[in-house]
Amino acid sequence: MTPHSGYASGRPGFAELFGALPVAVIVIDPDDRIAHANAFAEQLLNLSERVMRGQPLAAILPPPAADDRREGGFAYYDAEIATPHGPKIRVDFVEAAVSDHPGWRAITLHSAATTRGLAQSGGGARAASGAAAMLAHEIKNPLSGIRGAAQLLGTGELTTLIVTEVDRIAALIDRMQDFSDTRPLPIHGENIYPLLGHARRLALAGFGRGVTIEERFDPSLPDAAINRDALLQILINLLKNAVEACRAERNPRILITTAYRHGMSVAAAAGRPRTPLPIEICVTDNGPGAPADIADHLFEAFVSGRPEGQGLGLALVDKLMRDMGGIVQYAREGTPEMTTLRLLLPRATL
């Protein structure tokens, strides 16, 4: 069996075997060129398999501590790799020989972002979401009673404190309820530029006052397949995070860019059709970025780089992007190095 042969020989080939694994996998041929990359590798490296296939490994994924690589295998844990065509990634890099195929190697990249991917919630997750929604509803009922009773007590410092804290808890519950909404979003073909302009104006009129927010747009972008309200909420969240991240800089600066990325596509799971994601929106700031110890977990609930943060904003961004069939990525890139949150969305069907 050749490495690319499939079920015709009675046994699966590389594509079928590695495509089913819930971890990023790249297969390297004896000439040190990429022969195959599964969907999780595409998402992690922000490149499609079609673009990577045939390229030298070093041109796509420079191996960490290359001098230590051995013919039989190699492992480097918690490695930070600056990929030539995407953001820096922090992964466990494991390279092993493929048995029965001399000279062929398989590389696995273990990352929190890899396993998150575009995975769909299973029955257990749906049950947990339902329980969370019910619990949130039951908590808000007594909160309304507490707030009303506090207002009946009249004005005063303690009364104001009670009302303020009740409102804060209710707002937090409202945000948590967003995660329990499993209804499909209505998706339509939309021009993203009015939304980008609206989000920028809202930021400059409120939380972003005093911060420079520049625009660099590709004027030829086609319509994207989006939910208007969801994308506006995402943009407001990202701009608010960017403002808070760079506010302390001498010249706080935020850049909103758009681009069309040919060849970018992902698969939600093995055996499912690939979805092109060519519409790119980036929100970039000149703040210090996320702490290294949480950079791989930014899109998980209750993870925040700010002491006062609740850790729900980026988790909600991730959920809404997946609900629209897209993905969100975090990167530190450029010269000088800046923080980028990259949204990749499908193009509207004609």
C-alpha cells in the first residue's frame, strides 16, 4: 500500500486514518515535504491542506530544536513556534516514524486550540446547557424580589449597594444564558462594512474615546454569510477588549482590517464537507497581549487576563463564530509585535 492509497486496497490510507484523529496531524514524505494535513492542522496553522501539500516542512512549520531531531522520533513539549504564514503557536510537538513506510514521518501538534476546533456539542453538553439555563432562570426570580425589597427600604448607601450588586449579578447571568442558547442563528448574505463602521462609531463614542481606531479595508470583499446581530456583538466585544488592552500604552492604537483569503477552509469533523472561510476581519491592538500561561485558553469560559475580568467575552465570541460556521483565532504577530483577533467567515452563497 502506498501512503496515499485508500479503501480500494481494503485498508484506509493516511488521509482516512489521520483525518479521524481529534488532534492536528501532518504527514511528511522522505523528501521532508508535507504530504497530508488533517482538518485540525489546517485550523491550527491557518492554511489549507491544498496550500501545504508539497511544501518543505520548514516553510510551513519550522520544527523546534531542529538539531535534536532523530530518525526514530522526536518530542518537544510546550514549544513556541513562529509559523511563517500564521501566528505563533504553543504546542507539544511530537514526530514519529511511520511503520512500514521508510522515510515517512507523522507529526502531531497538541494544543488546547486544536482540540477545541469546530467540535459540535454532544448530548452531555446540551444537557449541561439546559441545566444552566434553568438554574439562571431560577436565580433571577429571587434576585428581582431582593431588588424590589431593597428599593422599598428607601434611599441610602446600603440600599444602593444592594441594588448595584443585584444588577451586577443579573447582568452576569444574562451573559451566561447566551451560552445556553442552542437555537440555530438565522444566516444571511450581508455586506460587512456597514457593521464594521457602526461598531467603530459606537466604540469611539463610548468606551474607545481617546483611542485611535484605524481602518484598512479590502474594498472588493463579497458579502459574508453572517448573522448581523451576532457579528455586531462580536465586533463590540473585540473592540472593547482591544481598548482595555492598549489603553495604558503611550499611543493606544487599534487597527481594523479586512482581506480575502484564498484557499482557507476547514472541516467540522472527519468525513464532513469542507467549508471555505475566505472572509477575514482582524482587530489588532498595540497592547501587551495575553499572559503566556493563558494564551492557549483565551476562548474558554472564565479565563481572563485581567483581574477584574469575568472571562466570558471571548468565550461568547468563539461560540457565536462557530454558530455562524466560522472560527476566531488569537495571535501575536507583526513588527512591532501586536495582538490580533482574527475572524474567518464563509462567503455568502449566490
